[in-house]
Amino acid sequence: MRDPLAEPSDLIRSVSRALRVLEAVGRAPKGLTVKQIARRCELTVATTYHLVRTLAYEGYVIRREDGTYIVGLEVADRYRELVTAFRGPPAVGESLRRAASDTGYSHYLGRFVGGQVAITALAEGPRSPYLEDLVPGFDEGAHATALGKALLATLTPEQRFRYLREYGMRPFTSATLVASDAFEADLAAGDRRGMHLELGQFRHGVACAAVLVTPDKDMERRVVLACALPAAEMMTSARVVRAKLLAVARAVADGLATEV
């Protein structure tokens, strides 16, 4: 949800409207007609037609034979560029892939992007449950993931309170912590343990663990490493998971140090 009070004085309306159109089309995998797009974006049909034609020309939407529009391939190109920029030096990606291969668990990197917790890199492992939401760019549920907890733990209590008040504490499962006092106690336990955990708080039957890779005064340069695994395995292997995560974290930190 955009904050109308934060709208810049030099906002270019046509660009803003085009992005709203693109977002509307992206949320409708079966496609939308121009009239449907206009209704969803609260625009006139004439304005929407011009915007859609421009987006189609640039490759960001595609017109199908039935007259509906879907997302174009240029969006995929921009996403690949985003993933590459987020991941950082090649050595970082190689460390993640090696860890996923050695353990069988999916490994993730996360950091603050624009002040919001986001996944920035991923290497999937065959032993981890498939989590379709957890891809680079995912920026929800920080309170329910170990990756999010590890980053939120680096904030001051006041910063953390403001963050959770702004983004909320949605109950992804019945185990999700939605009370601030319980959440603070959980973060304190993670700090003492040297590894933040969640068991079934984001997805039933799935556990995640995370450690800090690079602390930094600049919050957007703080990086955390996480892995996902079946909850039953976490119950019996937490110490092993922590030792392996810390080893991978050191390799990732070395890789990030080569970033220019």
C-alpha cells in the first residue's frame, strides 16, 4: 500500500499509472482485458489503452489472441538482473550452491532492502520442503522466518517495534508468534543460542535456522544466512545445523568482501 503522504512533489503520473497497470496484470495470471485493467486501476479506458499499448511495445505485457494481456518477458529479464545484483560476487553464489549440495538443505541470504527484510539469494537443496514463496525479492513475514528474526534482532527495540507495527505480524500458522513480548523473548533466546530458529511458524512441518554473516552500522549492509529443513530434522540436528551454517557464513563473508 502506497503512502499518499509520501508522494513526491515531482511524481510523473504517467509512469506511476503504467506501473499500476503492470502490477494489475501481474496479479492476474489468466490475463485481463483493457476494460478490466481500467476498473482495477481506477483509470479511464482511453488512458488505460494508451498505457497498455506502450507497455506492450516495450515488451512488459503481451496481448493474447482473446484480447487479454499478460506479463511480458521483459519482466523476467528485469527479475534476473535483480537476482544477480542481490546475490553479489560469484563466490557468494558458489558458497550457497555448495552448502545446498553438501547438506541437501535450501540456503538463503537476506538483508534489509529499502528498510525492509528481503531474501536476496537462494540455492535449493533436495532435502528441504519446497517453499514457493521464498525466492529472491520476497519481503513478507519477517517475524515468522528465522532469516527475518536474525535481521530484526540487529535492530534496537524501538526500531523493531516500528518495523513490526508497520508491516504487522500476520499469523502464517498457529505457531506464528504474534505477540511482541513472546517475539522479543524468542529473539533473546536466539541471540543466546547463536542461531535464530523457527519451527512451523511460517509453514507447517518446516523449520528454518539463521545466523548473522556480516554485522554493520549500516543496516542495509547487514547480511544473514538461513537454511530450511523438515521440522523433525531440526529437532534432532540443531547443533549440527548451527555448526554448518556458521562455516558457510564465513565463506559467504569472504565472498562478500571481494565485492567492489
